[in-house]
Amino acid sequence: MHDRIAVLRADRGVSRKELAEAVGVHPQTIGYVERGEYSPSLALALRIARFFDLPVEAVFSLDPLPSLSSELLRRTS
């Protein structure tokens, strides 16, 4: 499972602890998910996506996610 959690957290100035508290898990769980050591349940993935106000497929993917800058360039071309 691939995700953009770390990028989204950095962009919004949110710590692992703050995200973990908001979605009801331990901060270590967020770290495990970010590093790909743990695949979140559907419920957790949806709570994380809701926290960032994004569709779940914008945060998580089974395939590597393109960088956000290349995604933006593709959309403006």
C-alpha cells in the first residue's frame, strides 16, 4: 500500500500525534502506515482521508503514487 500521508501532514503542518488523535489510533500506527509497514483497515483509511478532506484514492493506492508536482503539471498541460 502506498500513501501520501507524510506529504499531506507536512503540507498542513500536522504532526503524527495530532493525526493519530484525530483518527483514534496510536502515533506509531501512523508511522507504520507512512512507511508501508502496516496497511490500514478500510475504516482507518477513510478516517485519514476524511481528516485531510480528500477522497481515499488521493491518499492511498495499491500502485506507487506519482509525485504531487508531476500530477499538477499533468493537469495543467
